[in-house]
Amino acid sequence: MAAAKEWFGARLGEMMVAPGDSQTWLEKAVHSSLSNPELMHEWVMDLVNDTPIHRNFPRWDDLVELASRSPQVVRHEDGKGGPSAALPQDAEIWATMLLASVVMAPRVFRVAVRPDQEVELVSRHYAQLLRRMLQSTPRAAR
């Protein structure tokens, strides 16, 4: 199981930081998460049980760097209607939200909200909606 979890984290990381169309990588990542529920569960449990993120998600620094270019991270309101500088942990928070959105949220939706929908349909639709959140994030070739 340890080797499978390591493979899952590496594969998910590769998909999430790959250059190109975000719809494609999101759909693949969501589909992978939905198609491997036991493995995904074990992998998530490792993340929340005090395991360093880099051990389970080797491309963490790349995902944080990608998140740091997101306009939602770079600009935010200062409470007075103007922009303020991003805090150092903002990109890490954004990357964490993205990771949870790709790995856990689709499973909750598929199992608890729409169990009647096929994995392929959920993957495609979920990726389309999640892409709206990410569309303005520039993705450079690695």
C-alpha cells in the first residue's frame, strides 16, 4: 500500500502542475481520485496524520509556486477597498484548497450528493467548474 500511495501522490502532483489546458489536467486528477477511493482515502489520511506534505505530494513546492501566480493570491483587499501585499502563507493556503478541491470534494459530491452520476460525468463537470476558479492562473511549461 505504501508504494501505491507514493505513486498516487506523485501522479497527482504531475497532473496538477503539468503545463497546458487546465480542463485536461483537472479532469484527469479528479477522475483518478474518484476511480481509486480506497487509495485516495489512505493517502488523505497520511496527509492529515502529521506526515510532511513533501513525502506524500512530491510536487508541493511546484503547486505552491503555481498558486503564488494566481491573481486571487497576489491581490486581496486590505479592508479599506484597496489591494494589499500577499502574506507569505497565502500561496500555501491556496495550494491546500486546490489539493482538497481536487482530491476530496469530488468524492463527497459523487458519493453524498449525486451518487446517480457516472464518474466520467462528475469528473468532467467538476473539472469545468473548478477550472473557472483557476482560469486566470498562468501555467508555464516545466
